[in-house]
Amino acid sequence: MLFVESPVGVGFSYSNTTSDYKILGDDFTGKYVPELAELIFDMNNDPSQYINLKGFLLGNPETSDAHDWEGLVDYAWSHAVISDRTHKIIKDNCNFSSTNTWDNMKCARAVNEVLDQYREIDIYSLYTSLCITNSTNLDDYMRKVVFKSSSSAMVSGWLQEYEGLLFATFRGAGHSVPSFKPSSSLAFFASFLAGESPPLER
């Protein structure tokens, strides 16, 4: 039996049966859930250690630092958090795969601009209001919210299927999808556990 609680406090689960197994996680589990799934897959060559792994599910996972930084920047740009100019500076000057990314001052300044903008909003949920106590700041904040929340799309999410992989995006959800879209994420989760395609209609 294997108990994994990482980071401390997230909890763990166990099973004393030999049924089908699925590994699930979010956020930092993007680092170790795929590695654990691969280890189980490789160890299944030994019938005495066989685990019937049916799949794994990751919610908004951290996968690689370079890709996560690129994703953070592109997401900020595509949601009008940063300007075209800042985005171009980052694209032209930042190599997030490098060990000395932050030595390039143009890159460092532009990424600081991204982080400064994210301090003005909830980085985990761009369209969720922040609690602001200063009324002057509130007026400035409301102007930003009205400008940045001008989306008129009415879809509830997107699915992209690859060979052996289903990628889902939940419109209007923040970093922790179940907190923002409980019924949609429950339907998606239930279909995963049942080994079925997610419902295309609610």
C-alpha cells in the first residue's frame, strides 16, 4: 500500500482491493502523477506487481517550468492582462528553458510587468472580484474590470481530444475548477471515472 501526501496537508487515499485504479491530482501533482503512472506502467511487466491502472487525471497541472512560464505570459496576453508590446518583448528576449533566463534585463523587466499586472487581479481567477478597501483604488479597479471582462462568448468550455489524451478547458473557471464550476467539473470527473466520454451537453 502506498500513501502519498505531497505537499503535506493535501491528504491521501488508499485501497485494499484489486479493482481498477485511476490516479488524480491538480496543481503540483503535474510533476509526480505522470511519473507515478509511468512507473506503474513499467512495473506492470512483472505480473506479481500488476496494478490495473485505467488512467490518470490532472487539473491545471504544473508540468515544466519553461512551459508554465510561457503559458502564464501567453494567457496574460490573450486575456488583455498585458499589452502587445510587453508580450513581444518577452517573446523576443526570454528563453525560459535557459538556466540564466533572468540575466536578460529586458526579459526580467517585462516579466515583472506581467507579475505587477497580476497583483492587480486574482491570478487564479481573472474575472473574480478582489476585495479592495480603498475607494480611490476601487474606482481604478472597476475601470479595469469593465474593460477586461468584455468577453461575449457563450460556450461553457472546450474539449480537445488527442490520441489517448483529452484536454478540457472550463470557461469562467479559475485555477481550482471545482470551486468555480462544481456541476460541470463533477460531470467531467464522473465521466472520467466511468471510462466514458464527457457529456457534450449539460
